[in-house]
Amino acid sequence: HCDANTRQCMATAVTAYKQSFGFDAPPATYADFEESDVIVLMGANLCIAHPILWQRIMRNRRSPEIIVIDPRATETAQAATRHVSLKPKGDLALLYSIAHCILRDERVDPASIANTEGMDEFTRFVADYPPSAVTGMTGLSVDGIESLALMVSEPGKRVSWWWTMGVNQSHEGVRTAQAIINLCLITGNIGKPGTGPNSITGQCNAMGSRLFSNTTSMVGGHDFSNPAHREKVATHLGIPPGNIPADPSLAYDQILAAAEEGKIKGLWIVATNPFHSWIDSGRLARLREKLEFLVVQDMYHTTESAKEADLLLPAASWGEKAGCFINSERRIGTIKPFRQAPGEALSDFRIFRLIAEQWGCGELFSRWTDPESAFLLLRDLTKDRPCDITGIGGYSHLDEHGGIQWPFPSGGDARPVRERRLFADGRYHTPSGKARLLFSAPATMPEPPDPEFPFILLTGRGTSSQWHTQSRTGKSDILRKLYPAEVYVEIHPDDARKYRLKNQDRVLVESRRGSIETSVYIAPTVQPGNLFIPMHYPEVNRLTHSSFDPHSRQPNYKACAVRLRRPKRD
């Protein structure tokens, strides 16, 4: 079994697009940040998590309305023209209520709706979500919801929706993403400049892993369950057809559960740090005792996962190897080495080739002589798929044009249009050629607050100087001066007074799974009853709750029940 970082980062967006459009096809281009009249950022703190994209918004000359929908008054919310401070996990009910208002007032695009299926059912469904019915779930007023619905459906205005982990890392993230997609479809905000339901990835190759890592789909945008696809992949790559399963791998959480049950005896962790980043991380510590062999392949031996390894394979960094990547606007670009990897470190490509030789299957990779040869093999595998890139000549072609967006099939002009959007023709990748309007009722929060654990814990990006588990940023002397060295918890002033807490006081944050000691930071940017802890500190995921979106199997990092206590001192 094999799963990728996509499961923690983008699986929700992948699944939402595949179900709604028939393929994992983000429709927009980054230029749309500069061409929108209304920009809606949902669960996205671009100012510190994607500062280059925020700069593109600042270059927008259309004087856009910038709406941030987020429980916290993040840096981005404070810079926006409007902050919608909804309750945690009130997003799906809010989106359905916005759709209710738009359909009620007939502020729709009939031509776009003609290219969808399920419109009658969706209209009946959202009839039950007038603003007055969702004020309790969202914490918003009727007038606030009505004015928001008007703003995102004004005829003639270009409206783009953008989301990141605040949507994806949720127990109902797929339906939330699809509620955004539905709004774009019914208002015609798709396939045009400055529009679209657009997911933003966290890593520069997140789209590459989605299409080519055999996780959320079979390599090259194929389907494991389709016999013709399995035959095509086997024939093209020279793999015995029987070696390709008809079912996809277990998902990340299912692999770990199988290890807990003793069904999986060994794990190979490549370029990720789950002993820090995985939800309810205490489970991994307990699971480690059941593993017979743990391999970690990483450029750093200091990560929490590397410290647990039986075998550490030292890997080269991005600046020490050649390759290519695909970003969230579907643009394929190359990377070039500028220094030699230190010591015994090798590129991941070389490590896999050497292991294949030792395992006796090296002949299957005889044509994979270097990263560009592998790229050309995979390029040809995309023929006739929505992500067809058979028109790309090679790395030099990519470099000449500063990257090329897919699709780029052979037979056309070798000079690509710089910015290309999907679905301008109203045709989608479903059997009917129409987009699907998908929906279901909001689910109960997996672990809501109660008298014993009265707070909702939110997690997310802390500062622009910190990145994920800080395997790299934590080693920079300069960056370490720009963020708190120890874990801290943000608490609203009203709750701080109730608990008689001051800034820098020590406090225990406890969930049903673990406890951590933090310093207090009193911040009106969080709502009363909510706490926020940045995800970068290794202690944080001792608290988070093992719940998952049922469609994408992506973990729900963003909300669990916790309490505060004063630490006992001897």
C-alpha cells in the first residue's frame, strides 16, 4: 500500500473536483487573483501562508472586494475589505444559505446551469437553508448572510473563490468544497477570467503528486477500477498487467490502522514527518512498537520521524537534484541542481532506482535512466486523458516558456498560451459532459465542546517564518528570531479573564487524547470559546481528534474539544 502527502493536504479538493467535474481539474490560473472583482478566501490565510499569491491580489487594479470567511481574525482577514467571522464548522451551512438566497432571487446564470445536472434536486435541498435557519450554526446575522449572497452573485462581476486547509482539513471538507463549486456553477463564475472555485496547494508539487503518485488516482490521471486503464498503464510502462491492482491503496489513516492491528509490519516514510504532523500523534508513538521495520527517507536526520527509524536513507534537497513539478494552476516547471548533495545523500530518484535493483526488479525501470526520461514516459502516458501533456517536448520546452499548464496535447501550437482556464466551453469530464451539483446535509462536529471540554481548538499556520513541522525553517538562525520558540495558545480576552490568565502564564491544554503545557497569548483575534495553537510545534497533534472526511479520508485537524487547567508545581 502507498499513500502520499496529498492525503493530508489536498485529498479533499481532489475528491471534490473528481466527483463534480469528472476529473481532478482545478479550473483557474494564478492570474485570476489580479482579474477578479470579488475575491472570496475561505479557510485561507494568504498573507502568511501564501504571501506571493497575496501580492498578486495587491496588484489587482479592479479594486476588488476581498472577503475572508474564517473563525479567526487572521492577518488576511484584517487586510480584507470584509471579514465574515463565522463559527467553526459553520461553513457548509453558510454556503447552502448563500445558494438559497441566490436561487430565491434568481441571480443565476441560465447558460451555466444548462451545463449541470442535479439542479432541481439542489434547489429543493437549499430551500431548507434560509438565513434565518442557519444563524445558530454560523453565528452570523440574517442581514449579514443576505448581503454576502448579494456580493458574490452580482451580475457582471467576476467572482473567484479560493480555499486551502481551513476547508480541506475537515470532517466534511469535500461537501464544503463542492458547495463552493455549486455557487460558481449556478452564477456562471467558472471558465472565465477572474472566476472559479479554486483550491490552493501548500507545496509546489501538490498537483504533481495528485496525478502521478498512484494515490488519489492511478498514475497519469487513470482509474484503478478501469480494466482499459490498467492495460494502458501496464503496456506503456512495461509492467505485467497482473501487478496493477483493481483497487486503489489503503488511505493514510487506513495504513496506520492496519499497522496497529499487526497486518502491516513495515513502513517506509519518504519526505514527510508524520510523527509530528499526523493527527492524534500519540497513536504513532504507540504504533511504533508494533512495527518490525521503519525506514525514513529524508534530507534531515533530526525530524521526529527520522529519530524513530530503523534505517535512515539520506536524501538530496530540491537544490541538489533535477526534476519537475506541477503547481496548483496546473503549471509544469523544472528544477535544476545548483550544488552537489552532501555526504551519502542521493536524490529520491536514485534511491528508488538502486532499491529496485536490489529487489530484483530493476529491469522494469531500464528506461528510467534520469528524471527527464521518466518525465517523457509519464508524459506519453497522459495521452487522451484530461491532463494530456503529450505536446510538451521536454525540459527545454518547459524552460523556454517558463512552465506550461496542462492540458497541452500534441498536434497544436508548440507555443502555449500563457494563462489558460478550464471549462470555458461548458464541457466537463463526466459521462454526460455536465458538471454535477453535489450536496448533503451538514454533519455533526465529530467532537463538539461540552461541559468537561468546553473549548474548540483550532490549529493552523502560525507565522510566515514557520513552515509545517519546521524540519527546515527551524534550522534558520534568522527565522527562529521571528517566531516564539515555544508553543503558545491564543485565547480571547473574555476567556482569559474568566480563567484569570495573563500573557505568558503557563497553562495546560488538554483533550481526551493528550495534554500539553503552553504559554498564554491573549488575542481578540479568536472568538470566545475558541483556542488557537499553531501546528508547527511537535506537541500540538497530541491533542487533535482522529476523524476524517468520509469521501477523501483527509484528517480533520481544525476542530476538537479541549479544556484549560493550571499546571501543578511541586
